[in-house]
Amino acid sequence: MNTGVLGTGMVGDAIGTKLVQLGHKVKMGSRTANNEKANAWVKKNGAHASAGTFEDAAQFGEIIFNCTSGTGSLDALRSAGSKNLSEKILIDISNPLDFSKGMPPSLTVSNTDSLGEQIQRAFPDVRVVKTLNTLSNPLMVNPSLVNGGDHTVFLSGNDAEAKAKVLSLLVSFGWKSGNVIDLGDITTARGTEQILPLWVRLFGMFQTPMFQMKIVK
Amino acid sequence: MNTGVLGTGMVGDAIGTKLVQLGHKVKMGSRTANNEKANAWVKKNGAHASAGTFEDAAQFGEIIFNCTSGTGSLDALRSAGSKNLSEKILIDISNPLDFSKGMPPSLTVSNTDSLGEQIQRAFPDVRVVKTLNTLSNPLMVNPSLVNGGDHTVFLSGNDAEAKAKVLSLLVSFGWKSGNVIDLGDITTARGTEQILPLWVRLFGMFQTPMFQMKIVK
């Protein structure tokens, strides 16, 4: 499958690399066509990897991953272009973290709204699925790195078929389907984005991002 | 030990009953001295159980449990009286849930502040420890009801000695000390209070509050 990965940070790198390993073609998008980090990533990942602008990546992908930082996500998606995203699945991994006032970060949107909902409202015909935003990037694509892979990831989105496809992708990443919890529509992204204030404190305390949350019954 | 439990709802009932079972004396406090639910609870719990106003309960307790609803907590604590709470450990189990705009509830305070912090600021010489607010009341006092008792509870507070005492109390409730995570000072209550938006969605989906979160590494 042709996929577009928006963002050249650690999340984009981890997701893009995993997709290439799984045999997908990946175009990594950034603000400029000749991004240093994107070029280095392409070099490392061979013939199935390419890079371009946000627009190039969105045009290329059948499924798009939003791996940009939360504060830049809406701008990045506008640059990608609504016509290039139209009807496609957009897997939103971003978090609305605001580091501008120091540590720990606060959220730029929370409580009665979420970044996932803002993205869905801005691009109403895009099939937004929020997932993977509650854990560190190495674990997104290699869940077995903690607790034998036995921990929880969430799905939020309005489109059941899109969520089913994202579930298959997550399983291909190594997730056990029983550990993927579909919370409901995109408004449930409020719940997972508001996990971050706890996550950053646990990160600070453990001094490693290699931990996760498991819902137990 | 003499303890005060503020609030006559399910949380106050569960905590008060457990404390009596463990041999403590408990005075349950409410807005009025002759509260029907408090009287019923006293009848059920025998000689170590008594009831009175918020002020009576705060005077009586060496340790006070805030089991009032979040939107009423500051008022209840003002009724309890700062001189009756002074220097004491206040175990704050409340959550700032606002049900006035329908379901799911939003939070009356979040992101850059928390109810735990508001309480600490309003009563600066009280040793506030936020805990047990991320799970359902049956599990607070009987953690073995899910996953063999193997799941996580958090502590937030500025006073290390107070947190150590609360940890002992949690262990007496059935918690394994290794499952109690001290997140740091009272500002970390932002993290645990913001778990609630996810918790209410999971509750709605599972149709039972008998689930919990476990942090795994």
C-alpha cells in the first residue's frame, strides 16, 4: 500500500520505518521538499522510501499518518491540502502539547474539545482515526518491548470501517487485537489526549518512556 | 485511629465501612447533623461508626477523607473549618466532574490546575494527599476484585510523611505497595484528575466500573 507520513520527528521516523519493513511504500512529508531529516530517513530505508512536501505525501498515500507535533498539525494538514486528504483515512497520532510555558507541558485544547475533533471538523470528509498517541514511539511499532506486548492502545473515530482498517494495521505492527480498545467516536479523543499530563509525569519519574498503560478487568 | 469521612455517597460509604472493618473509629460528616444516609450507614456499621456535620467529622478525625463530589468539595471543606483540618492529613478522593451539561461530564478545573491544588491552596497548612480518584469505589477498598488486585493507584501531595502514612492505609485496604505510584507533588493531581474523561468512556463502553488501569514496564 502507498502511505503518506506527515512529520519527520521520532514518531514519523518510527512509523515510516515500520511501514517500509512491512512492505509498504512510504512518502515522508515535511514543510519543505528537501528536508534534511526526511532525506536521511529515505537513505536509511531504501527503494520503498521517498520524501517530499506535506502535499506530496498526502497525494501519494492511500492512508495518511499525522506524525506532526500537535501545535503544528492543523497547519501541516492545510499544507497537505484537503483535496489530497479527501475520503482517505488519516491516522492521527498527534498530541496538543504546549511546551512554550516550560515543563511539564500543558494542553492547547482539552476537556470539552480535542485536537482529534479539531482535525475532523477542519476536514469533514477525511476519515480521522486517533490512535497510538498515548505511548512512546518505539512501542507504537514494537509493542513487545514492554510487558510482553500486553498493554492497551485506543481507537477514536467516527468511521467504523476506517477503524477496522486501522486495527488491521495495528495488528501488523505487532498489537494483539484484544489489546486495542475502540472507545467510540472522535470525541473520545478527549480522553486519550488528556492521558498525556499523567504520561509526562510518569516519564519524568521513571526517566524512561518505556512504560505503558494496560486496562485490566 | 479516629477518622473523619466527609460525604455520604458511595465513596464515603465504601471508605467509612472499610475503616470500621479495620478497627478504626469513623465519623461520617455531611451538610446537616441528621443526614438520612449517614444515619443508615451508622446503623449498619455499629459502635465504631457515628455521624455529624462536616465540622463534627473534621474535629473528630486525625485523618480526614474528602469523599464529597468535586463541585461541592471546597464548600464542604470550608464548612468543616480550616482550624479543624489544620496540620491533618486530608485524603482527597474527589474529582471535578461537571454533569450539568449532560453526559459525558466535563471537568470544572483541568490542564493548568486541578481540584487537588485548589484544595491545597485554600487550606495551606493541611497535608493534602490525592489518591484513589482514578477508580471505582468498590475497588478502592477491595483491589482484589479485578485482576487479582494487580493494578495501579497514584499518590500526589507535597508532604512525604503524609504520603507514607497514606501508603500504609492503602496497604491496609489491600493494595500491594508496589502498585502504589507516588507521582510527586500536588500538581501531579492534574494528571490523575484528567484520567476521568477516559474513565467515563471506558465505563460507558464496558457497562461496568469494575476495570482498572495498570502501569506496566
